[in-house]
Amino acid sequence: MKSLKKALVVFSLMVCAMAAMNAQQHITNFGIVNTEKVYNHFYRNSAAIKTYEKKKADMQAEINKKTKELKDLKASKDQFDKIGDTEAANKLAIEIKEKTEYLRDYTTTKNLELQNLKKSLSESNEFYVKLSKTIKRVAENEGLSMVLSLQGENAILWYSQTVDITDKVIKEMEK
């Protein structure tokens, strides 16, 4: 009776171990691709990217210039406030307000312009057709059942670096 119980326990453990191994074989494998990294790898030296980067740098230079002007105006206003020249201080306050609104509008407009330009660059149909085919080929070779993009908002909450196939996609596209 005692040996029968031992045999049943051993048999039960073996069945559990086999079930666990079988369950591991049915785990879905996912991969991720940083499409922006792939895109930048191939197009960072293109004329379109250089144009984008120049517009971005020009915008930042203009923002820096306008920000400095505002700081200088605020410093002048503070000096007029200290010496009690309220009329000059009030004129500067109005100018500061107008320039602050201009800077806010300029920044919003230029950021939107840059976002649209970046979006149009990253949606190059020829590039994405090739990328899609390459991702499919790499994913099938890796035994993955799904590949997610890192660019989707809240698309990935956590991932292991071992599922990132970005570098393999780049290598495959270089062939």
C-alpha cells in the first residue's frame, strides 16, 4: 500500500511535469521593433532628414533668441520697477506679454510643422513596404507570432531586451 502511494505520487509528479513542459511549448513569442531606429539608420544622411534637422535647429535658434530677448526685457522692467519708473515698466510689461504670446504661438506652430514633416518622412511607402516584408521574414525565422512597435503610445508596458529584433531587421535590410 505504501509503495502504491509512492508510485501514485511519482506518477502524479511526472504528469504535472509533462503538462508544464507541454504548456511551455504553447507560449506565444512576441518581438518588438523600434521602427524609428531602423528608419534613422537608413535615412539619417538623406536630404529630407537633413532638411528636417535644419528646420529643427533653426526653430530652436529662433526660440533661444526670443527667450533671451524676453529675459533682457524682464531684467529692464525689473530695473524700472526698482527706480520707480512705472510708466516705462508698464510699457515693457505690455511688450513682454506680446512677445511671450508670439513665442508661444511660434513654438506651437513650428512644433506642429516639424511633427507633420517627421510623420511624412517616417511614412515613406517604399520604406515601409520593405520594412514590413523584412519584419515578417525575421519574425518567421525567429519563431515569433507577433511583433510590436515601440512607437505606439502605451503599446508596450514592459518587455525583455531578448525580444528586440531591431538590429536583426537592420542587418537583414542591409542585404
